Amino acid sequence: MANLYPLKFDPILKERIWGGNKLNTVLGKKLPANKKIGESWELSAVEGDISVVSNGFLKGNDLQELIEIYMGDLVGEKVYEKYGDEFPLLIKLIDASDDLSIQVHPNDELAQKRHDSFGKTEMWYVIGHDKDAKIYVGFNQPVDKDTYVKHLNDGKLTDLLNVETSAKGDTFFIPSGRIHAIGKGNLLAEIQQTSNITYRMYDWDRVDDNGQPRELHTELAVDAIDYSFQPKYKTDYEAKENQSNTLVECPYFTTNLIKLNKGKGLETDYAMLDSFVIYIVLQGDVELSFKDGVESAKAGDTLLLPATMEQVTVSAKSDTEILEVYVKL
């Protein structure tokens, strides 16, 4: 069997009522004309939206087939032992030219009970934003269920929300149960559990082209919400250049930021990791050198490095920013 290599996939583009064109203008995605594309699913094993390889001898094979064939060699022995043929993460690039709905995701236990699915813990990394763009994460005060329901019914839910003004590089960790919404004007990367379950509580009184509001899930959301108040919702981190910096570590994924100056390189050793590694290139041009060859990537590209690829050298052809994601069990 031929050796595995860094895999690229065809993006799965999603039209959304709030979508725009930054996935093209900033990240170079080819978008269909006259469509509001809000999401590019870069790496997905969600049923009905399985990513398909776009490079190398495995071109045309989908992610599900690859896991069934390569198992632990692709995803890592521990990862395969825990998740089997189910790929555990969903990677998205999101362009919000309008506010997204205020929503929440159930935890694993509730999602399993209601939907026979994983829950959804996720994180956001702000790639770019318009002036005064906002992020809504968590409550701005201690809240109980009755207070939440009263504000929702009175059309005043936004009075309870913590609001942040976006800055490039802002990172938000959003465990299941935390209320949230992406505000108008944000371009961001989202790393999440493989799950497509979202409970919408409020959609800004918006209607579609037919004058119909989108479906809300207010009853389902009540028992899914974590009503606790946090003094800080934005993630603090160091962003030292020419090394890997930890952004988020949780049971579902670890995400690091690699910032490389033009002409610099980074030698990575994943021998002890026992996991696949995902590179999401947010800026610049890079070259990946590995035992069996070389692969190039540019802003907007996402690559899946198989678990058997233990040493990789990342060389920056220009100032580069990469999110490095894996599962640490």
C-alpha cells in the first residue's frame, strides 16, 4: 500500500441567508456567482457532506472511505480506538455578512439522548473583520432559567448577552451549552466536534426570500443552556513567532497557532502524538517537507496530515499563519 501524504479536500460550500464573499476575496475560494456563501466546510465527515480528496493518488476518495481503509494509520490508534470510523472533527471557514442566529449546542449526553449524535463543543479564531464587528458569547450577568425565558419572551434576549468587539486573532472557546452568535462582518475559522445540531433561540426577527422566518428551537434550547456567568470569555494566549502556540486544549481537540516569518521554517515532531494533524492556512504560502515528498499550501487551504507522518518541516514563502489542530487522548 502506497504511503499516505498531506491530504487536501474539495471545499463543501454552504449557502446561508447571512453569507457573503470574503471566502473568495480574503481566502481565495472559488464561489458560485450570485450566491450568499456563508460557510466552507473544509474537512467534514457529517453524513451527506463527506469531504472528498482533491490531491494525489487518493484523489476522488472520500474521508469515510479513507478511515475504513487506513484506520489508525490515518487518524491515530487511540483516536480510532475511541471513535472508530467516525472522524471526530468538523473544520469550517465562516463568512458572516449579517448576524447569525443566537444559538446553543447540546452536550454529548443530551445530543445522544435526543439525536443519537455527538454534542458540539467548538472554538472560533477571528481571521478578519469589518469595523466594529461583534461576537456574542455567554451571558453578561448571572442568569437563571426563568430570567432567560422572560427575556426571550419579551424580545430582550440580547440584553443578557456578553458582547465583544472583534479583533484579528481573537479566540473564543465555546463549550456545549454556552449561548453564542457570530456578529455581522466577521471572517473566522471554526473547529468543532463532528455534529450538525444547533438550537436557534433568536434570529433577529429576520425572514427569508419568501417572507418566512427560520425555524427556532426555543423549547429544546432551555435544557441545553449553561446559565453560569463567566468573568471572561475571550481566550488569552501568547503568539510567539516561528513556533507553535497553544490556543485551546480540551478533550475533543487541541488547537495551536503557528506564525512564521517569511523565510523561516519550523520542524515538527508528531511521533508521540498518535493523532492526525490538521493545518488550516489562514495567511501566506508554505511548503511542507516530509519523508516521502513536498506539498505546498496557501491561504485558504486545509490539509490533513495522517498520523503516520511523524516529522514535517513547514517553510514559509511569505509571512504565514496556520492553525494546527489534533486530538490529544
